[in-house]
Amino acid sequence: MRYFNLTAIAYWLIPARPVRELLSEIIRILAEELDAPRFEPHLTLFAVPGSDESARKLLRRIKAQRVHLAVRDVGFSANFAKTLFVRFESNEALKDLTEQLQQAEKSRAPPLSNPHVSLIYKQLSPRAKSELASAIKFPFHGIVFDCIKAIRCPTPTRTRADVESWKVVARRSLHQ
């Protein structure tokens, strides 16, 4: 079966250091061990059709602060884009930022129901995913996200080539 992807602008929250470096290292190790694509750790807020220039303008206009999210657990699914992931508790700061971005984009994307940061994109057996999820433990209970990026990407993400085609088109630091 042949799939046709559309391109979109995805809005990502990026973890602050040193957690970003730890997550990057976990992603690197999993990618090397399981022959999967490498990618920047991120929490996808939503994706919409749009231009690179409109994304740059939107990120210049928003008024946003850092977002702190509590870690729930490590989960997995059958979805390629959620193979293995760190799941977070949502909060008002995350909801407010997402709503502000969606209003500026005039987006009708559904509310973010399962905030997460993926650790690998790869088709794996349910047993392998379960074993990996139970083996990963974090030395922290929450993560601060201090940057938002706009990414040009195929949607939906279904393959390694899709992941490797992602391109940052805009970024904005978030302050306290």
C-alpha cells in the first residue's frame, strides 16, 4: 500500500538542559541498538497546514513562559510515532500555551490529550516495547521545557524517511 503524506508545521516544546541531553542520549542509544532514526527530543503540541514564514511570525508574536510538566511513566503503543515514550501530566501552563498557538494559527486541532516525548520511532514487538518501557527509569519527577520550535514535516509520520525529513523553520526561547 502506498501512502501519501501532506506537509505541515508542527509546534514542538523542547526540554531544557540537562534533561534534553539525557533524553538525546537515550534516543541515540535506542536508535543505534535498534537501527532506528535519531531525532531531537520534543513534545508535539499540534500540527497544521502552514507556511514557514507564518510559523516564524507566530513564534515572534506569542507571549509564553517555560512549561514544567510532571512525568507520569514510560509507555508504548502500536503507533509508529508513539512506539516508546515518556508520558506527562498535563497542566494549565501547557493548555494555555497550546490554546494561544492554536488561536494564532486559527487551528481546530483537538486538545492535547496525551502529552509525551517519544524515545524511538520503530516497529517493535509488543514484548520488546514492554521490556524497554519497564527498563527505563528517570532520576527526576518533572521536566522543564524552555523552547518552542516550528518544524516542517510530513503528516502523519509513518517512516524513518519521514522522521529524517523534519526541518526546523523557527524557534523561540521561553522565559520564566
